Amino acid sequence: MFSGLTRRRVTLFLLCISLLTLPVNSAFLTAVAQTLQRPYRATMEAGTPSDDWPTYHRNTFRSGYDPTFSLFTSVSLHWKSTTLDGDVYAEPLIVGTAVIAATENNSVYELNATTGQTIWHTNLGTPVNGGVLPCGNINPSGITSTPAIDVFGRTIFVVAFLSTPSLHHELYGINLDNGNIRFQLAIDPSGANPTVQQQRGALALANGYVYIPYGGLDGDCGSYHGWIAATSANGGGPVLSYQVPTGNAGAIWGGGDGPAIDSSGDLLVSTGNSFSSSTFDYGDAVLKLSPATTPPISLVDWFAPSNWAQLNDQDLDLGSTEPVILSSNYLFQIGKQGVGYVLNATNLGHIGGQLYSSQVCTSGHSAYGGLAYSSPYLVVPCDNGLVVLNVNLGANPPFTVLWRGPNYLAGPPIIAGNAVWDVDVSSGLLYAFTLNNGQTIFQATIGSLPTHFNSLSAADGQIFVTANRQVLAYQTTVTTTTTTTSVSTSTVGEICSSTSTTSMTSTIIAALISTSTSQTVSTTTTNVCTQTVTSTTTSVRSTTFTRPSSSISLTAPGSVLLGSSATLAGSISPNPGSVQVTLSLSSDGITYTPFITTITDATGSYSVSWIPPYPGSYSLEASWNGNNQFAGSTSTPTSITVTGSVTSSPTILLSAPSTASHGQIVEFSIRVFNPTSTGLTTLVAIQIQGPNNYVLFETVQTNAPSNSYSTVYYEWTVPNQFGTYSVSVGLLPNEPGAIDTATIQVT
């Protein structure tokens, strides 16, 4: 229509924020906690605000670290569950008092975390007889991957391999409270052959979507690929997918580990070998994928070792583990060759582009399954024992080996109570080692395991592990003070004596933290009594483990317009490095609900954008749980007022810079709010007018789901003419009130 105009790049994606017409304040917080179709944010699922363990290795950074777990002085078996109906490959998950276990017989169990009693048991259908598959080593094959739990929506997402009506994988949404099935959906990607595609990797939950990774069977038979499937967490959307573009193979399996998800919502996965030795086809690589909120899921960035062809030829999967997010700047990857790579999270570097690499597992040995990370300690499960690295997250991010554990077939470890917990899957021994030096502080025989990828979980002072088709819970306890008193009474002329000592030992806690102190008072009194005397002595042994205190700050704008983004920022002092920070929201200043979790940068600072979904006045708090260096802290509450109102008709909101320079590319954010009960497909009209009769007019289609909004990002190349430019946006056909404007001064 207008000659000479450059076509603008427009990116569309949906940000599903609920606009349900609920009363503000307490009703809003109740809805957040109860609705099954609540909004998801990548940062919300990235961290875990309580002591729950709702996904593989606790969070979608895949840290395997529970910062809420207390130091301990003793460990004992608390309970064993009854025998379940199949082998358990999935990591146990914990939400409150619920322990969730899934079996290869396609059953999901809830066990009571205190007693081990079965609360409910739901079977999802007949599993696949391993004998009908062309290769593989699981029989029967049912639920192999670790599920993911929406804590607030009270929903378990789990994938079952079903034999009827034909072999296929089915995604289920199960009510956490009673085991009822809320929805189910065939989840095999279009074009994938479920006979040779194994759903081994853990599920991930973020961005309002469930992500499901696929690889091949043991033996690499048939024509298969690595896949990521995704669908809406409310069970009502289509199945989106991404196929690793290999000629064949390139599994996403991770030894049971799951996709990591960074703070921007992008997925990070690693792949196994492909069958190519001449042309790179993304086998043995780390891939960054765009989230399902911006379909199609696509490749954003990637890394591959320089010797990718050798890895392909020798079946040395780089993807025998999945990436671990160390901070907003760095991630770590290791595979079957045992070489560890530190990568730039914002620029993966393509072939040979690592920031640092070095042999971690001894030559000829491999790493499998999830790693565990609590800065600066990174725990790697090699098939001849654990290796703990000290990772430097400074400008030059090398790592050094801090200690190596005893020689055994290590399963995926976790960190809890300043200890590393792991299972020797060949002998069925459970171990606990001190995190900083590898001293063995506990071991126990748990029984046989079906696979060397079995992993543990931790919550509320307990360690959970599976063996012999059972779930076992080990209770940790702590004792800090013991006092004993003895009294001796004598008559005139007798020898009077009194001695008292304490018998408490605290070798475990002394090994866990270096500030332990102890004192024993022993008193003996001897004299010739000239009268009746009573002598009392007291012996006290005290163990203290006080960490230096910290403080955390939070700043926020005093007010923000409904639908606009607010920047929430702060820092922790002293600087703890890269740690998790939880932001919580309150409408009454008393009850706070976590709503965003993020990671600090190397300086201990954080910054996130938040789009308030409702008008009203709120209090915000920031908190962190502490680490082995500093105690946790909570910020002073900060107030924010959200102005505006929720209307009954579609509205539009334009966000644009107030100034720009000629030749600069500026970006507009245009949000279309749809408060109706049906989806809205409409055209957004964009008009820009300026000096010398400058006029630009373009339209773009957007789709706003019901009770949600969509966002259009529009890029404009600023003309060379100085002056004032007016920007108008509206909906076509015209919607009353669905117009917004902005003014830009070009200098």
C-alpha cells in the first residue's frame, strides 16, 4: 500500500495472565492458590519457595539442592512403604505431606510423608510388554520419567506408555489431593514412532506449558529422534513439538534428568549421539529452545564440543546428563566422555565455543543423570564415584576438583543439610558425605535398584529413596545441648565427692560446619565434711552452627498501571554469589504468597519484571533461604499500588519509548486484553505520523485467549527526520475504548 516501506519484524507471543473477574485482595490470593488454570511464569517454576520437591532435582534449574534442609547429628530409617506394583524409575516428589511415586506398571501413588501409608493409588492403564519392542531393557514399560507437580494448582503431570488401543504415550493431569484424573491427552509428537521413542527424561513445567522430552530405547534401534513435546498445562491445547534435526538419533534423555529452563523461559537440553560423522546435525550438543508460548518451538542457540564426530562414532553421548544452570550467565554440561564444559548461557558458542572445559570423571568413565549444585559446589555422578567441583563464577569461570568419593557406581546426587546424598546403585548403599571435604558421615543398605539412574529427593528433614519397589524415608535429627546433673549428700566425717560429665557426641555436625564448639565441665570435690553438704555439678556440651547474618533489599515503583510491567530489584549483602531469591505478594500485609523466584547475578543483585494482573494495593517481600556461608533473610515490605480497572470489553495498551535517535530501531509493546469468555482473533492497527507528512500504517493479527491477553512486539526504524512522532494503536474492527497513543521525540 505504501511504496518504499521496509517490512517490519513482528514477533507475537501469548502471555496467559488470568483476568477472571474476581474481587481483589484475599480472593485474588485464594485464586492463585486454587485455580487449575492459573498463570505460569518461567521464574515461578524455576525455584521452589518452600521445602517442597515438586520436580526432578527440585527446580527447573535442576540444582538438586534443598536450601531449607537443616544441619543434622544423626540419620535413621523412618519408614518403608508397602511394596508398590512395579519398578520405580522416577524420582519421588514431595508436596507438603504428600510423597508421589510412579511405577512402570503405570501407577501413581500418594504416600504420607510422616508414616509412609498409602493415601491413594491410581492406575492409568496397561503398560507395554518390553518383549514387543525392537530393543530396550525395561519390562514392562509404563511410567519411566519423573512427573512434575503444579503445587498451587494441585495437579500432577505424568506420562504413561500404554499398550492399548495401540502403543502410545499419554499425558495425564491427576488431582494431587485424591488421585482423580483431571484430563488426559495423547502426547506423541506428530511423525514420531512410539515403538522406538522412549519417554525417559523428566517432565518440566513452565510458561503455562508441560514439556516432555523423548529419546530412543537402549540399543538405539530403529529410526528415532530427540523430541520435545509441549502442551498447555490446563490440558486443553494442541501438542507442539520440536525435533532435533539429525538424520537419525540425537536423543533427549539425560539419564532421567529433565530440560532446564532459564529465567527468560527458554529450554536448555542436551542430545545424545547421532549417526553422522561428517556433517554436524546437532547430535551430541547443547540446545537452547524457545518456549512454547512463542510457537513454533525453535532452536535459539547451541553448543557442541570440537570432537562431536568422535562422540557420535563412539556413542559417547554428551546428553547422558542435562544442563545445570549455575547462574544467569553460566551453565554446566558433562556427558559420557567425562569432560565438563562451562558455557556462556547467553551465547552458547556453537562448535568448540565453551568458556572452559576439563576432564572431570577419570579417563574412560562417564557421567549419568542429574547433577547437584550449591554455589560454589557442583556434584557430578561419575560411574566410578562422585566428583565435587569448586566452580568459579567470576569473569573467568574455571572449575577445580575439590574431592573425589569412593569408587562405586554413583546415581544422581542431591545436596541437603550441607551434605551430599547419593546411592551406590550396584550395591544398594545410601551414602551421605560432607559437602566441603567428602567425609563419609552416614551409610546404610537400602536394597536393590532397577537402574543406575535412580535419584533421591529431600524435604522437611527427610531423605526419600526408592529400592525393592518401595519408597524409603530416612529421618535426620539434630541435638544441640545435653545437660547432666548429679547430687551427692554426705554426713559429718565422710568423704564428699561429686563428678559429672556429658556423653553427647556431635561428630557429624562438627564435620558439616566448622563453627562447632564444645565444652565439658567435670568437677570433683573432696573434703572431710563437718556437716551435711550437698554438692551439685552440671556438665554442658553445646554445639553451635551460627552462620553470619545477611540482609536483602527490594525496590519497586510506588504505582503501576494495570497491564504494565513493574521492575522489582534488589541485592543481598554480604554478596553470596548466585542464589535463589523468592518474591512474595500480600494484599493484607500479613499473609504472603510466593509468586516469582529468580537468581541473583555474580554480584548478589537481581532484577525481574512483573505484570500485575489485578488492580489494588499490595505489599511485596523478597527473601532467600541462606547457604553454607550466610544465613537467609527477608526484606522490609515494599508497597505498590496497581491502578486501572478490569473492563468487560477488549482493551489495548501501548508501551513505547518517549525519546529515540534517528536510525535507531525501537520496539513497541502492544497488549490486547480480552476479558471475555471466548478467544479473540483480531487485527492490531499501528499508525505512526511525523514531520514532513511522514505516515506509516501497518496491521498485524493477534490471538488473545479468553480471560487473558496477547502481546505484539513491533520494531520501528526511526526516520532521519528530527521532530515529534505520534503513535496510535487500535483494534480492527473498532472496539470502543480499544485505542492507545504515545508520543516519541526523535533527536
